[in-house]
Amino acid sequence: MQTAGVQKVLHKTKQFSELVMFSHTLFSLPFAVISMVWAAGGWPSWHVMLWGLVALVGARNGANAFNRLADRRFDAANPRTAHRHLPRHLLGTREVIVFVAVNYAIFMAAAAMLNPLCMALSPVAIVLITTYSYTKRFTWLSHLYLGFVIASAPIGAWFAVTGAFAFTPFVLGTVVMLWIAGFDVIYGTQDIEFDRSHGLWSMPSFFGLKNALRMSKGMHLIMMLLLILLYFTQQLGWLYLVGLGIAIVLLMTEHGIIRPGNVRMMKLASYNLNQIISMVILFFTLMDFFTGK
């Protein structure tokens, strides 16, 4: 009986992890760590690191689960997403609602453990990450709004360390916003006809495939220019530039392999390569920072 209970808990944990695509934490986590290190001038205290990461994971899990709730009708109608947990009734609506509430509560509790600024901004953050799910109903700027929401990770990480506003975290946040929006546009090219027929807004459905991909390239170009700007403002070294060089090659590869009709290639372009890009930037940034000390 005890073994069966443990197996059930593990199975349910696995389902929720798949629901929120937990592996995609690699999109925001590396930039949050960079922000913390820059803000602290080294590794932050264990207290800040622990509660900062708990806050990030809680906010991200709650937001992703809420997005699945808000989109469950569209997910069920779209052949590409009909396999997801809510359309297939692998998870119930009520238990997902509870999951969202618990994760938002964890986020707010972790924010309160950090400093008064984080605690005061936590309700604002919840409003922002929750409302993203509805932007695709009325604006093609939904990709940028998604990026803006995820950009709160490095900005919030800076606040967690310093409890104060500064220029650098907002530049780093803009980098994340443009990067996320750019590859979300690539991801959205798979659903152009579905979005048009169901009244959903996206850059691909509004501007067409070619124009949307040009806009995605433009966002990634500005992202890289901002990362170069940070090289100067943060007084970084050659290892940071090596990391940027590798990231640029990976981004060029990403845009070169886009095939909207090929699910495998689109997953590689939209997700897998970007997970590598964030880790490359994290590794070389930290190597540069700590070897330069």
C-alpha cells in the first residue's frame, strides 16, 4: 500500500512537471543567476539564493499552469496540442487550479523572505504573469508581453539581492524579453491557420510567415546588441565575448533550420537550441566574472 502511494505521488509529480514544462526553467533561470551575481558582486548569500530561486520556480510554475487552464479549449481543438494533460483529462481542472494557487502562495512567501521591495511587488508580478494568457485574444504583441513577463526573472533577482532599482537589470530584462519573444514567434509559425480560424492573435498570423520571421530575427539582433552593451557597462572580459560568439552562431543556426511543417525541427529551433544558448551565456559570463576577480 505504501509503495503504491509513493508511486502515485511520483506519477502525479511527473504529470505536473510535464504540464508546466519544468525543463523550460532553463530559459529564465540562467539570466536570474547572472543578475544575482552581478548585483552581489559575487555569489549572493545562501538565504538570497535559496528564496530567490524558490520565488522564481513558484511564479513560473503557477503562470504556466494557469496558461494551460486558460488555453485548454484551444489546446483541445488544435491537433498539435490536443495531447496535453487537460484536453486528455490526465489532470483535472480543480487540481490544476489548486496547483496554481499553491505555487503563487509559495512565490509570495519567498518574496516576503527576501526584502520589502520584493514583497511589495509580488502581487504586481502575479497580475502580470497571469494576464499573459489572455493577450493572444486581442493583440499580436502577445509574444513581447510573454517576454516582458519572463524578463521579471533577472529584474526580480536583482531586487532580491539589493532591494533597489538599477539600470543593469532592466537591460538584462530587455535582453530576455526580446530573446523569448523572438523564439516564441518562431514557435507560433506552426499555428498560423489555426490562430486565424479561432480568432487568436500572433505575429505570424497577423503579418504572415516571412514578415514574422524577419521580426524575430530583428528582435534577436537587438538582443545581441544589448548583450554587447553589457560587455562595456559591466566591464567584462574576453570569455564573455566568446560566450556571445557561440550564442550568435546558435541563434543563426536556429533561424536557419526553421521548418513550420516539421514538428521535430521546430522543437529544436524553438526550445532545444535556446536552452543551450542560455546555458552557454551563463557559463561564459560566470567564468569571465570570477576569473577576472
